[in-house]
Amino acid sequence: MKTRKEKTEIPENIPVITPEMMDKTAIEIAKRRGRKKESPLKKVTDLQCPSCDNNSMDYVDDLTFDVTLAGERVVISNLTGLKCTKCSEEMFDASSTKLIEKYTTGRPTGGYECNISTVGGGKIGLYFPKDLFRVMKIKKSDKVVLTPVSNRKMVIELLNSS
């Protein structure tokens, strides 16, 4: 019993990647790699680890920086530096550190504490620290939506912050 191969149609709104586009992308990636400075740690092997004191720190180019800052996760991969083969201690080189600082500097590092008080007329008010307003660029006229997540947690989302 033979079955016919049905012709599948590609919708018009889905872009098609051509071999020329792939070649152009490969050339662009090669150019970017050529401009990238090589790490001065590239030839380092068997350096003493500051954590376990073994001579087992080697150069690696696949480190990942992963941190959560004020509820937002920041993940930066393909970083260069040193890694201990015994205890997995990691140290980033100068260019990786600059990249990490670029994406983490100026971000709040933790939660903010605010006070709850009665406003009047049976309403309760929250007093937020001024630093939170400065960091998030919140104005008095901005509106928010409060979404309860559990009995002890809620999410506050800005509606019309500029």
C-alpha cells in the first residue's frame, strides 16, 4: 500500500532562512570573534586555587554568571576566566567582569521593606522607601496593579510608568 506525500504549505508570515543568509551570519560571527581580544589568562594552567589550595585552576571559556537581583534573573553565558578542576571555584577575567558589571550595575540587589499603616476610612496604606521610587523611576501619578500570589506574597506591577 503506497501513501502519497502530501505537500505542506509554509504560511506567508513565517520567514525562510536562505543559505545566503546563513553565510552572511557566519561571516558576521567570524568578524566579531576577530575583533574580540584574547584573554590574558588563556595559557594559564595549574594555578593555585584560593579555595582549596590545589594547583588545579585552569583557563575556561564556558563560564556562566547567574544571579537574581530583586526578583529578576540575570544569566550571562560564554564568559572566560579560571575554574578549579577540584572544587569548581570560578574566577572571571577582566573582559568578563566588565560584561557582568554592564548588566548588573545600578540594579537593586534585594527587596525593600515598607511600613503598613491605617489611612482612614477603613483603608490601609503602604509607605515605600524613596530609593525604590528612584531606582524604578516611579512617579506619584503612576498606577499599579496588586496581584496576590499567596497569603504572604503579592506582585506589584506598574501600569503606565514611563
